[in-house]
Amino acid sequence: MKRTIALVALGLALQGYGARAADIDWKKVDAALGKTAAVSGEVHRYGLPRSDLHVTLDGIPRPRSRRS
């Protein structure tokens, strides 16, 4: 019971410390990534290519330009 109360108290105490979307300067994020985001409401989406994927189709490697 004491542990539950302590966890609830900790959760309430930390509630005000999280970054909110309104507090983030998205222009700085864009500059750091070197890309602009596709914004939909409060969601900012960045397209970042993945070089760690090796895609094959029926055992044939797919070039990066053909992946979809």
C-alpha cells in the first residue's frame, strides 16, 4: 500500500516536468535534422532513410530506388 501511494505521489510530482508539444521549437528540430517535417495536427513526421535494411523479394535483393 505504501509503495502504491509513493508511486502515485511520484507520478503526480513529475507530471509537470514533461516537454509539451507547444514548448518545442520545431524550427530548431528541423535545422538539427536538416529536413522539414510533414505536420498533421500535433504530429511532426520526418522521413529518414534506413541504410541497415537489406530487402529481398523471392530471394532477389531489391535496390533502394525500387522499394515501396
